[in-house]
Amino acid sequence: MASSHPDLTTFKALSFDCYGTLIDWESGILKTLQPVVSLLPPSHPLNTDPPTAAMLRLDEIVSAHQARTPTLPYNEMLVMSLSDLAREAGTSVPDSVSEPFGNAVGTWAAFPDTVAGLQKLAKHYKLIILSNVDNANVKATVEKQLAPAKLDAVYTAQDIGNYKPSHANFEYLFKHARDDLGVDWTRGDLLHVARSLPVDHVPAKELGLRSVWISRGGEKKDSEGVGGSLEGLKGKLGFEWRFDTIGEFADEVERQFAAKKS
């Protein structure tokens, strides 16, 4: 039976956003933010609004810092943003909370489908991470949370000196994928796989990079989280595939390659 999805068998490599796509960023950040929210009175909006309110506000603060100070590593930026959030909420963060906060990212769990999905995908493609997170946290994630899946390359905002959605990060990806792995996106070798619509899929469309949306429920109203609003970004997105999980994406890839052999 023919697949209802466009052909996925022509690509040589996949580039992934890591946190939110492979790693459960939202669960991690919500858990890490809880000690801060617990310092606030019960009547405070961050306690009475939906549980995601603090996470969404923190994400806005982080994004603003990324635009202003693009060379600051993500772990330092996260600590600074947490302090800003607390100050804005009328409290302060004790050292026992703020000091480990920036390096908590590397301990956050992969989605249950991620590792097996990456192992399936590695049979058909080279695998690359393009992340906004700092080197130390990404290293911990790759070595612990994503093992035993193997990555062929990891490119971070700390190495690049800038943050997605800047085109500079994708241009770095294109150059290094070609030089390091022989993957030429201009020949159609590269497919980008990501959860975040504004950070990954908007620049992908602007640059003409083909992409897969791993929606993680974000196609449903009120389930967008930090991944952006599908409705609000209409006209700015060009992804050609949507799967809820990496596991579903990997299964479709396997189906297509098997059909091509038969």
C-alpha cells in the first residue's frame, strides 16, 4: 500500500532540534520551576493561571535575552532568566535553587519514543543535533539521555555564538554538515526535524530547508506549550510532514524504505 506521506527516502541526513523534540523539555522545566512558583502566595497569577504560565513567561524572558546577548551560554542565560522571572513575580530565588538550575537541562528525560526512534533512523540517515542549549548540557544529554543512540554531529548555539531562529545557526549547520559529513542541503540531502514552530520551522521555510514537524500534541488548541501556535503562524510555515512523535516518524521511514526494496 502506497504511503500517504511524501517520499522520505531521498535524504542523506536529518538535523534535529533536541529539547522539546527529543527531550521532554516542558516536563523538565515545569518540575524545575516548581520551587520558584511555590515561593509565591496562592493568589499570585503564576499559581492561579494554568500550570504552564510560569514556563511560558520564562521562555519569553529567555528568548529576549537570546536576542540581546547571543554569545551568552544557555545555562548562564537560564539562571539569569530565572532570577528575572522571580523578581518580576515579586520574590527572589535562593542559591540552592538558582545555582543548579542552569545545568538541570542535561538531566531531563528523553521522550519514551526517542531513543528507539533514533536507532531506527540511524539505519537510513546521518543524525545531527542543532541545539540552542550549551555544550555541557547537550553533552550530558547525548551521553546519558540519548544513549545508546549515536549522533554523527552536534552543533550548539555556544559553538555558533548565536541562537535559533537566527539564520546564522542554520548556515553553520549547512556548512559543517557539508564539510564534516558530506551532506549538501542544496542537493536536497538534509531534512530538518523539530517541535518548535517559531524557532525551527519559520526559519526553515525562510531558507527553503525541507522539514518535519514533530508536533507532540501541539496541533491541538491549548496544547501548544512553548512550541508556538500553528494558527498564529499560518503562512510562515512550510513543513511537509507531521508526526506526533519521533517513534511515529521513524516507523513511517521504515515503511517507506521497505516498500522501496520490495
